[in-house]
Amino acid sequence: MNLNLSKVKKWGLVIFLVVITLSLFSYFFSKQYYQSGYIVKLGIYDLGMTSDKEGVHREYQNILMELQKNQEHLNYVEQPRPHYSEVRMWFLKDEKINIADQMKTLLQDEIVAWEIRVDDELIGMMDHKESGEQILDRVKSRFSSEEGELLSFKEQVTLSEVESRPVQLDTPDDVEDKLTTLLVPAKTHIVKEGDTIWDIAIQYNLTMDELQIKNPTMGDKIKPGEIVQISPEVRKLNVLSETTIEEELAVPFEIELIASSSGIKAREGLEGVKRVSYLIEKENGIEVGRSMLEEEIIKQPISQVIIKEMKVQVASTKDMTITDKGFIWPADGGIITSSFGKRNGRLHKGIDIAGTSSLDIHAAAAGEVTFSGTKGDYGNLIIISHSNGLTTYYAHNKKNLVSVGDRVKTGESIAVMGRTGNATGVSIHFEVREKGKALNPIQYVSQ
């Protein structure tokens, strides 16, 4: 019994010593090999483990400083911050260098930038919104000549916030050059002596209407040196402007034809004055439209009195004399107040007839109406095409009585005489043309 107890005590001591030895060994081993550390994450990415949390964070800050070096004026996108989770484990391997390398790859020098697009096409990237706005204002100002102009772009222009990198930014000069570069220059024609609008249209394979649309301010009378646009310039970005102007214009006087037996004395006419306000529309500084907003008579005109020595005999339409060219006088009597030919250095392409016994305007020959409407200085105008290749013009009408496509007979009433357009009184402006070239009407009509 004593022997067994001695053995138990002996083994107990052995076990106690083993436990103490293992405990001491475990304590000293864990101090060296069982360590505290941190798992490092950047955004959604696991970068590795380290025991040097402060060292990793200093490296993170150094990378940010290097990315933004010498570019403090830029608005950088907020970067993700590292997240540290504490852990304890055997044999912790410090991956600080590898973590730093991964941070350099993941941290980008992203900034808040502003992109300019024209019709959804990217033109350039700017560092600040104000830079983009200044560029667009400078583009507009290139074609601004009047104070108070309302300026806009023909195309859709957007200035939007995006995330970018500094290397993708453009300089203001480069962006402005892209916006203002002339892609295709305008094609123009300089009017020469003898040129007519018809000739110019034929030369460039255009219709008269197409040429008029391209030159909305062009009158029916052109003179040498004038520039006629054939095709517009093509730009990446086109500037539209609207402005109002006021002009004082002459008001034509009427002509009164008085019989000599009335005892009334002749007198010169005196033009009146009117103030007219217009809405002017321009594209890239070139006027493309003009519409009247308001008109005010400042000074009334005084009519001209013409004394006629002989009573005008006017035959009925059926009895009107038809010339050997097949035309009749387009009015009921009257006198020619302005002849065909040069006047103030410009060609007057027809004759003006006033002082008629009625306001009826007659077709000088049978034909088809090819135009009935308003046209520039002509005012209300009718154009008739005849079978012999000639066309006749009847202008300044108070009212047109026929429409495009109507066929009219010789002597048929087609309009009421008036003073629309650039008229000097109630009259008819009458022209005869061949392929657009104005001919002297007196060679074709006679009272």
C-alpha cells in the first residue's frame, strides 16, 4: 500500500513538472510566435496583414500627397480610406511592402472635372465649371456686335460634371479652338456687271427660292460688288443672336393725276418719315432673318400733283391694243412715272405706271401664274409665265386676285393696284423677263 502511494506521488510530481514546463514553454513561445496584427482593406479589396498599422497609414498618406503634388488647385475625388481589423495568430507575416504597392495601384488621381459636349460629341475636359463657362462665353462674343444681343447656340451644348484624371484635361485654348474651327468655308459669289439673280442661280444649279433662302436679306435688285451666299460655312458650333434695331425710313408719297381743266396747280411730292423697329436674327454674325415689330409714322408724306393736259381715253379690256409681241398694256391708262434703265447707278428693271383710271391690273398676255405672294421690295407680286418663254412681273399690288397654278387670259384682272413694298405711291411696277434677264417693257407693251 505504501509502495503504491509512493508511485502515485512520484507520477504526480512528474505530471506537475511537465505541466509547468509546457506552460512556461507555451508562454515564451507565444510571446515570440503568436502575435497581434491587422488585416488591411481598401474599399472592397483585401490588401494583406501587417503588425505596423501606423506605418501602413503613413504610406497611404504619402501616396495621396504624391498623387496630388503640384496640383492643389484641382478638385480631387475623395479616396477610399484603409480599414484595419485586429487579429492574433501564430507566425503573423508582415506584408507592409506588398500592401503599399497595392495601394499605389488602387489609389488613382481622380478629380472632379467638367466636360463640354456639342450634340453629345465630347469636345474637351475642363478642371472647373467656371473654365468651361468662360470658354463658351468667349465663343459667343466672337460673333457679338451689338449690346443687348440675346446669344445662344444652334447646337445642343452641355457642360456636365464627371470624374476624370488630370492627364485627361484639356487646355482652355485647345477646347476653344475645337469649338471655333471652320470646318468648311462659305461659298460665295461676288456680283459682276450684268449679273442677275436668275443667272447666279443657274450658274450654281440652284432654284430662285433656294438662293433667296440662303440670302434672306437680298433684294430683287443686286449691284456689282455685292456678295451672294451660295452655301453656308460649316462650323462645329454656331452662334445665334437676336437683337432689335430702330430705323427711320422714307414714306413714299402718292401721285395724283389731275386734269388741267381743274385749275389745280402741280406740286412736287414730299416723302414722309416713319420709325420702324425690327427683330434681327443672325448666325455667326451674318444676318439670316429680319421681321418688323412695330411701325410709327413720324411725318406724313405730301402727295405729288401731276397736271395732265389731255383726258386719258381708256378702252375696255376687249379693245386694248395687242402689240406685235402679243402683249397689252397692263393697266387702265395711266402714265409712266419711272422708266426702264439705270437710275441712281442701279438698273430699274421695269416701268412704273401711275395715274390710271382704275385700280385694276390686267394680265399683259395669257399664261400661268407661277408666283403670287409677297417678295422683298416688290411687295405683293404676281409672276406670269407665258408660252413664248417670257415672264411678266406685276408688283406693289394692294391685293392679288390669282393664285399659283391659275391660267389667265390676256386682259384678265389679276390684282388691285396698291403701294406695297418699296413703292413711291399707288402704282404698278411692271417687268418683262426672259430667262431671268430684265427686258425693256416698252418694247412689248403700248397704250
